[in-house]
Amino acid sequence: YADQAHLTREWRALSGLPPTGWLAAELGFVQDGTAAGAAGSGHDHL
């Protein structure tokens, strides 16, 4: 991938969630304040 935005876009297309949202859903112990609202915010953080 050329940069993080490309990876995040591909990840969202494949999983339906941004990386942090997917991690929070898969691993319930992940506590990232951005994960809860990241699905629709457009601001994805790894």
C-alpha cells in the first residue's frame, strides 16, 4: 500500500469496519476511544 489511507480504505471495504473498529469488535479488551465512533466518523487511527 502507498500509505495508511489506502490500507484503511481496503480494510473497510473487506471487513465493513475501519481497523480500530474491527479490533474492538474482535478483541473486546481493546479500549480505544476512537473505535466506538470511528465506523461513521471518517477518522481512522491505527
